Amino acid sequence: MKQTDIIPFYGGTHPELFEIERRCMDREGKVIDELQQLLPNGLILDIGAGNGFTAEKLQTTQRTIIGMEPDELMIDRTKQVIFTKGCAQDIPFHTHTFDAAYSTWAFFFEGITDLDKGIAEMKRVVKKGGPLIIVDNYGEDEFCALSERPITSSTNYWIKRGFDYHVIETAFIFDHVEEARKLLGFYFGDPGKAVEKTRFEYKVAVYTALND
């Protein structure tokens, strides 16, 4: 794995902020519920698994999630998840190992210039006909409007690569205003530090395709 393939992420150095993010983002669990419906049983790869928050929730007695994460500081060894170190552009598994693969909020970071290589690797390690799922910011909501720069993925990009998509309307829900300001201020600077409420409309795009 080349170091240039790893996009720095704040969660490894600011775990207290990442804890707020994962607890408050999609607090009603709509994305988790959607993934539960879309994913088959069997062996599943979580690309950019972070601390294993999503992987742990998706595991069942018939479904094993392998969390792949490039940043060792992000990995939470206390979670009941099997982790491996790796990045999307160079997945350390044999061809057709997994029954499906998914990635949640790991494709919109600035600095990724070889998304197609990551998609090709995703397809390589998933069995023919297995689901490929990408979850990302959709935009046109209160949360993304706080950012001065685009933080959404391009629906046209994924459509051109054979993915369908639908939008889930969910929300960031914080325990109190101070908590919202702490995380959103870190994300967005002054606009985030000035928020006066605890709930923010948030739309998520779920891109899906079957491996061909």
C-alpha cells in the first residue's frame, strides 16, 4: 500500500469528535436499516471502515463483516469486528472473496484522484452478481449548506459507472447545542460554531450496483 493512497482523516487524532459524529449522524439509524436490507448473508467487505461502528451493527450470525481501514489510528480493537489494514485502490484479498462490499462516507474526501481504481478493486474482490454499495452525502440539506466548499458526491459520476441511487432523508441529531457547535465548528468553522439548534436536515445518497 502506497502512503499516497491514504487520505488523512481526523478521527484517528480526534477520537472524541469522531464519537460525536458517529453517534449523531443518522441518529435514527436509517442508513443502517437500509444496509441491513441491501446486504446479503455471507462475507462482506466494509471499505474505509473507520472505527468499525457500522460494521459492528451490520454483523449477524449469518453475516460476517471484514472492516478494511488504511489509518491504523482509526481502528477500535474493542469492537467485535475483524479488521484488516488496506485501502480501496489496493485491496489485500483474492478475487471473488466477498459476497458484497460497501463503503460509507469514504469516497468524498478531497485528494482522491483514482476513484476508478478503487471501484475496479471493489469489483474484483466481490463475487459476480454481488451487491456494490456506496453511501455518501447527497446535498440540498441543512448540514451540507453549512460548508463553504462542495462536500457531496456527483450522482452523474456513479450513474455513468452503472450505479443506481436513491436518497434517504435523515438528520444529524445532537444532545445539546454545545455538542453541535463543537463538531460543526470543527467541520465548517464560524458557521458551525454559530448554530443554535440540535437537529440538522441531512440527505444521504445510496448508490447500488450488482457486480457484472
